[in-house]
Amino acid sequence: SEVVRPLSHRLVDARVSDADVTLSQGARNPAKVNVREVLRFATFADPFRPELTLFLGLTMSLGSLVFLSPLDAQLWLVMSLLWAFGVLWLMRKFVRSRLERLSVPTRVVTLTFIFALAALVPSITLVSELPFGSSRAILFSFYMLGIAESLFWSLAILGGLGHARSLVIDALRSNREKLLWQRARASMKMWAQQNSIAVALHKDVQGALLASAMQLKTARESNVTDAEAIAKIRGLVLESTDFLMLPRSAESFSQSIEELNRKWSGIFRLDVDGGKGSAASIRRVDSDAVALVTLVDLLAELVTNAIKHGRANTASVSLSMVNDMVVRLEVTNNGIPLSGDRTEGFGARMMTSVALANGIENFPGGVRVWIDLPVT
């Protein structure tokens, strides 16, 4: 008859996908510009932009250089732009790294002076066409310095805003990763809280009852008296029900294998593959109580499913380290191949809840299941 699966429903809801996360759209207040913060980033992030300054200067003066100015004026204008480029390049190389140690007001004064120095020669070149010392020449000089300061400060602020934007994006990305980790951790804790009673009912009680029924059938076929078989079955059932009342202790991996073989004696045999790295992987699992209990629970569920659904009677289990923080449990049994219309049961949900990755596939002669679990 069909075995009742008491906890075949989903214990823990599926983790929410990123696409399902929506941000509440509350009332939005207009953004306020913090001038001090703008200046703080603008005065140390990337205040000197020699390449961009040279490009803009050549672009704005290209028409006059080609069509209006005589040759000597063209040479002076090119030299003045190279002067501005040289001043800004030297400042970026030798002064920029020291700006962050200064206060914001000191930085503003320092940059204003440096920008004026960079604009000095271009301003003199343009003013040279006017009578020296005239009011028009003086006013034009201040005008050109103002234009240069505005240009340099605009470029500095753009560089500061770009740097601030990258910092904000990095902080948001870091916070998002922390939130996703905490959400996954909360899901694992929820599973751990429900795992004890769930596995007790499903694995230990149902598994013990299934093993008891098959033990009784095997005993009768072997002409063993019912009294002897019932005594053995009674021990299995009492041990299973004691699980509900006594706290669980982490056994070693080898002891867990022996316990499974004892429970399924004469029905199913589980062997450990002692391949390369297996001993080290077993020691690693034995030292992590959480990983050991989870691995044993999964292994017991795989054995029950292999017997019930796959009609298997032997299986080989191996442990290997995927990396320093992940152990892989691999179980191959000699059961019948999986069908394509199988439904997701308790074991599949358990693997999805606790495993980093898992897979199940047919191979010649049986079925292979692998599960990756985190270890500390």
C-alpha cells in the first residue's frame, strides 16, 4: 500500500526572487543640494582635468585660429593652451594627493588660485590686443579669469559628482548583497527550526515504519517467527519515537552510515566510496555539526526514496570537497531510471532549501544524485 507522507507540503516558502521585490513609492520630497558636500567631492576627486581643458580650448578657438588670427596670434594662443595644460597636469601629479588632507575652505582657496594661475597666460594673450593698462584691458582680464574659473570649477564639480555617484552605487551594491545574504540566512534558520520535527516525522517515523513493514515481509519469507520479527520491529519503532522526545546529537558520518545499514538490514546496503580526498572530506563534515546533521538527513531521505520509488537495494555514497567551503555528497543507486513525469516531494524541497546546488540524473544501471552543502 502507498506510504503516507505526513509532511509532503512545503515547509518553507520559496525564496523571493529579485524580480518580485518592489520598492514602496512613498511621497518624494524634492532633493536638496548640499553645497559643502558638492565642494568636498569636487575639490579632491578629480579637480584637475588637463586633457579635457585642452580639448575644449582648442574646440572653442579653432575657428579664430584658422580664419581670423594672424600666424603669431595663433602660436601664442596654442602656447597659452599648452601652459594651462601643463599647469593642470603638474597639479594633478603633485598636488591632488595632498588635497584630501586639507579642509574644504582651504581646498577651495587653493584650487581657485591654481585655476587662476592656469588661466593667466591665456588671459594675457587675449588682452594683449588691447592698450596695456586701459580700463577695457583690466575689465577684460577679470572677465577672462572669471570665464576660466567657471570652466575649471565646472569640470571639477563634474568629476566630483561622478566620483560620488560611483561611491553611492558601490554602497548600494554592497548593501544589496548583505540584504540578500541576510534573507538567505533567515530562510536557513527557518528551515532549521522546523527541520527537527519535520525530519522526525518524515524520515525517522515513516522510514522506520516502511523498514518495519519490509522487515516483517522478509522475515515471513525467510520462515522467521513473527515473535522474533516483531521484537526487532518494536525496537525500530521505539527508537524512531524516542527521536521526538530526545535532543539530537551529531554522530560521525561513519556511525550514521552504520545506523542506516542497521535499519535497512537485509533490504538495502549503503557503501562508502573511499576515493581520493574522501577521508579528508569526512573529517571536515564530522567537525561541522550543522553540516553533518543536514547531510545525514538528506542521505536518509535519499535511501528511503531509492527503496520506495526506485526499488533499489544498494547504493554508493561519496564525499568530496568542491572548494574549501563546499562539500559535495554524491549517491549512486541501482534503482530503476527516473521517469520524466515525477513530482516534487519532500526530499526535493529539502535539497532546494538547504543546498547550494543539486542535481539528479539517470546513468547506466541506476540513478545518481549530487548535493553541494556549505561547511565551516
